Amino acid sequence: MAQLSDDCFAFGGPMMSVDEAVGLIATRVTPVVDVETVTLARADGRILEHDILAPLPLPPFTNSAVDGYAVSSRDLPQKEEQAFPVIGRVQAGSAASAPLKPGQATRIFTGAPMPEGADTVFMQEDVRVDGDKVVVPAGLKPGANVRPAGEDIPSGFVALKAGQRLRPQDVALAAAFGLTGLDVVRRIRVAVFSTGNELASPGEARAAAQLFDSNRFMLMAMLSRLGCEVSDLGILRDDRAALARALQEVAGSHDLILTTGGVSTGEEDHVKASVESVGRLVLWRMAIKPGRPVAMGIIGGTPFIGLPGNPVASFVTFVHVVRPTILALSGAQPEPLLPMPVRAAFSYKKKIARREYVRVTLRKAADGALEAVKFPREGAGLLSSLADTDGLVELGEEVTQVTPGQTIGFLSYASLIN
């Protein structure tokens, strides 16, 4: 199991900034060490366990970049066109039957290996054929339209790095080397609970004073996109002892325990006391809106994170607490969130020393610029504000207001949940 050092969240001060929180996670969480080999078809999204050195150059042989005629650069005409007898024909997947002699040309196609003695290719649209000869223009540079062996990646180069979250293009690179499997970190095992008497699972009978639980399914979907192995453990009721037992039972078989709801300071918010009875918890109040109440700690050596119950707050804090924790547990390279500059089409005021995230929709203005339009209603409980927008505008701690026309940073949902 992954472990967290006992002092990892012993941080002073009334509230922790987002950057401080991410920094602590990155430096104090111990990655899992279990490795497995997966086929290329199952490698997308997995964390690479060790560097991959190119076992061969790409391309592995010098080849033509176009359909045309291969010649030696020593024979290139400098002042006027010249006719070359065409000796042979080379298609992709085959090799020339004989070396090219001085003053000769070979018909060649894209991807075909260059004949011995040839190092330059005329594009077929730049020449004219005259019987068994090809007439080429003057002025072509030596080496034109040729892909040298190793032009893309030389043999022995670190082509894929340990800790890299593999993408389809990375899988393609591994395939180009002839690899059939890759060693990756095993999937992070996450136990997910919702808490609260006010919740009913979809498909169950819902009392008049209850809501259907939506957070648990949102968080499980986000975890799945991060490549986690998710255990859906349902709803924990507002019973301190039962909650503590359930958390303790799953600690030994999971790398992370994630709950939503019950982390505030009300009389019926039991998560803090329950965790403290079976482990160690530092109530982590982050300087972030929405989502200030976040709990984090350790149960039997397993990290625990408790997110707020309001869905928007849960979504935002997942991005800034759970996502970096999963990456750290996987030994993944950091993946900083890089806001895209857009133009504000709204006014907004905020408190200093707190990072805020505003739900927005993008539109193209008359001048072609991208503008961010604020969702018309406030409230961390509005699921529609996530479903009907394109992403979040990030307002840093030093910002106190936004005015129309101002450049602001936009984070698309695609960048936050992948």
C-alpha cells in the first residue's frame, strides 16, 4: 500500500493556499512500487515505470519523403535541366535491386529505402518523363526530399520517460520501436464513500427529505479518467462509530480513501472525529472558493481525503487535492494546470488572499477573440453550473476584481478531468 508520513500535513496557519497544498502532496506522498506489464492496446493513460531508450533509430533506414526520382547529389544540374536514364523502381516495403551508378536515376515512392548511391529525390510533379529518361530541373539542393535514418529519434535516445502518463501518441512511439508491452505502475486503488443521512443512492427509494447522491458518481468518473481502480462503497450514514469502522476496514486494501460530505464543523459533520478515532487527521482549510473545508490525513498508513458535500466545491477540490495526490501516488511526473488567456465578458469582485474559480462558458466575440461568460447564478450546490459551462476561470490570490475586457485565465473541463 502507498503510505503517507505522519507529519505530512502538520502545517501551521489558519488556512493553506492551493500552491502550498499541492507542494505538500507532491513532496510527502510515497508512490506505490508495484509494477505490471500491459500490452500496447491497454497502455493508454497508464504511468510508465522506467525510461524507454530507443532500441532502433526512427526512421530505421534512409527513405524517400515523396514520390519521385532518386539521384546522386554529385549529378545535380546547376544551370539547366538534365536528362537521366531511369534504372529500376523502388516501392515502399521493398529495396533497390542494385546500386545507383553515376548519371542514373531510380523511380522511387514515399517511404521506400534510398538505393545505394542515391541521396536526393526530385518530386514527380517537378520533372517530365521522356521515354525511358526523366528530365529534371536545375537548382535542387543536395539531400532534398529525403528522410535520413534517425532523423526523428536516434538509437539510444530517451524516447519515453519514467513517470510519464502515456497518451495515444506515446503508445504509437512504442509500437514504432517494435515493442509489444510496457512496464507501468499498477492502478491506484481508491475507496469512495459518500456521507450523510440526507442521501439516497440512485435506484433506491428516496425519502421526501433526501437527495439522490450525485457526488459519488462524479468523483468515481473523475478517478476512472485518471486510471484508478475504484471501489464504490456506497453511503456512510451519520453514525460516528460506524463511519470509523468502515474507514478502518478499507484502509489496508486501498491506496487512498476518498469521501464527500461531512467535513465541515457542524454537529452532524462526523468525518473529522471518526478519522481521528482510527487514525490521524489535520483538518485542512484551504484558501479556495468554492471548497474551503477539506480534510486530509492518514488511516493505517493510507491517505484519506474528505471533500465538501456541495458538488461544485467537491469538483474544484478534487482537481486541486485528489488529482495531484493520485499523480503522486503513481509516481507520475507533475502535470501543472496551465490556464488559457481569454477575455472577460463579466464583472466580479472577490476577497484578497483566496483563490477563486468562476464557472464560465466560452463564446467567440465579433472581433474573433474568445470571451468568458459567467454562469448567471452563484452557489456551490448548482450541478447545472458544471453541466452547462465549459470550464473555470482561475482568479489568483492577489486578484480582487474582474472587469469586462480584462484578460483572465481559463481552465477547460477537459484539462481538469483528464
